[in-house]
Amino acid sequence: MQFPESWLRTFVDPQLTTEQLSHALTMAGLEVEDLRPVAPPTSKIVVGRVLEVVKHPDADKLNVCQVDAGTGATLNIVCGAPNVAPGIKVPVALVGAQLPPAEEGGAQFAIRLSKLRGVESQGMLCSARELKLSEDHSGLLILPEDTPIGQDIRETLKLDDTIFEIKLTPNKADCLSVFGVARETAAITGAPLKPVEIKPAPVALSETLPVKISAPDLCGRFSGRVIRGVNARAKSPQWMVERLERSGQRSISALVDITNFLTLDVNRLTAQWADISKQVESVQAPALLHSEPDLLIKIVRDGTPAGMPAFPQLDDASTRAVVASRASDIARFWETSMAVVIGPAVPPA
């Protein structure tokens, strides 16, 4: 189970340091295998707005940008990123900034006043890869429009955070979410637990979809809802993307991100389908595992599905019983709650 410390502290905030919290969890049976910073140390990297972009006079792939970084003077910065454009806000490494080393174990990269093909550059516009936030180096890291100019990028992106990685035992499926770990933390430390606030969403459609529970012994509960008017191309909010990425999940799309977020947040495994009414006549509802509707049943009864890691001695009756037993535990804690989303999607504006 992997998650950022800041996410845990939205539910419970004991007056303990990161190291003290890690020790308390480990001593209570939730072994913290790893603690690591969200991002390496950096300095003098701030939020800036690109004011103007013109082609470099002596290089086809370079642009000369005028940038407001909140320093009181407009900076002249040479940039080769393909997505640089007037009006965007991006991380700006000022002269004297220290960036993470290019290779692990290397020295930090210092930004100096320099000339690129004869044009002075007073800093550098940064991608996520240059800040060691991800491997994405396709272009600059574009920040939300409401981000304050001149703000330290570590504050903007909440980089002074720590990732916890916990080794869970088979009997602790209730801790397969941040809220589950928060419950344990509250019990261990005595700190108050902030309850999850769930506001009921009014039912606006009369449409239903037949649901057949093919394995009632493994699926104690199934719930779903038909949702129309969904914009499948909507962008996930940055705070959700950050929490998912820091929990080891890659952001894919708003609909997929929401289902993954709910699983990690409150241990409610969800899945969504687009235009499902055109694909199947009904939803088969066995117990769910890793967002694959039939996966657990196939593992227990039909062997290991193609592309999945093999389970040793799966054909042995006692092994099948153990797998089925654990499946029941997982189903009970997850409640196999599934959101069903059908189209058509709203075309992008």
C-alpha cells in the first residue's frame, strides 16, 4: 500500500513527525517498508508566466521567451520546448537555481546566466522530468491558471511531502485504502479521525441496467448507476492526479482516475464502462479484483487468466479454498461497489 503522507493527514493528523508516525505504524503491525521524498531537493524554482514567444534568430528549434517570474523584471529565457506559448504558467528555474541531478548519485544541476546561439538566457523553463516528478519530457510542465506568479514551486506542487509504502498482511484488507490506514492511525495515536463526507447524489434518470450476480458466495453486494451526459475528455483535477501518481497510479482519464481514486481513498472498488448498453445485455457481477470484473472468479475457478502472474498450485483444492476465502474478505471490505457509466459522451467544447 503506497500513498503520500499529506493524503493520510487529511483524515487524521497526529502530532507526530514523519519518522515517529512511521515507527508507530510499524510497531502496531503496519510495517512501513519505505519512506521517500516526493521530489529531490531544489531551490530558486518559481512559478512564471510566459508573456511573449518569438523564434530564435539563429536556431529553428529554439524560441526566445519573455517571462514574468515575479522578480520585478521581465526575464529573457531561451526555450526549446514544443508546447511553449504566450500566457501559460510554468516552473521557472532562476539564475542560481539548483535542479536535481540528471543521473542518480550525481551532482545537482546549477542554472547560470548563459548564451544559447548568441542570445542571453536568464534562467530555464522546466518540464516535469527536469524536476524529477515524472518521466514526461514531451514539453513544459503547465501549471493551473490560478497559480500565483513567483510562488516557490515546492509550495505550488506540494513537493515537501513523503511517500509511505506499507507492507500489509493478508488479514489487513481493510487497510488497502488511505482511509483504512487513517482508521488504524487514529486507534494507535488517539488522534481524531475525520469522517468521510458523502453527499447523496439525487437520482435524475429512470434508466436501469439488469445485474446478474453469478457468484453470490463471493459478491455480497453490488451497486451501480447509469449516468448520461458525461464528457469523457474532461481533464482530471491536478490534486487528484498528484495523489494518484504518488500512490503509484498513472493518470489515464477523468473517468478512470475517479474510479481509481475511490478505490485508494475509501476502499470502494469501482469500475466504469462507456456505452455499455451497446456492448452487453447485462452486467455480470462477481467479486471484483484490480478493476477486472471477472478476474477473481477466473482465478478461483478457471485457473490464472492470460497475462496475469501465475498462482502456484492453483489447481490444488486447498489452495482454491484459500483464494476463495481471501476473495470473500476482499469483497466484504470493498463491498464491490461499482459505478456504471454509459454514453453517449458530451463532445468537447
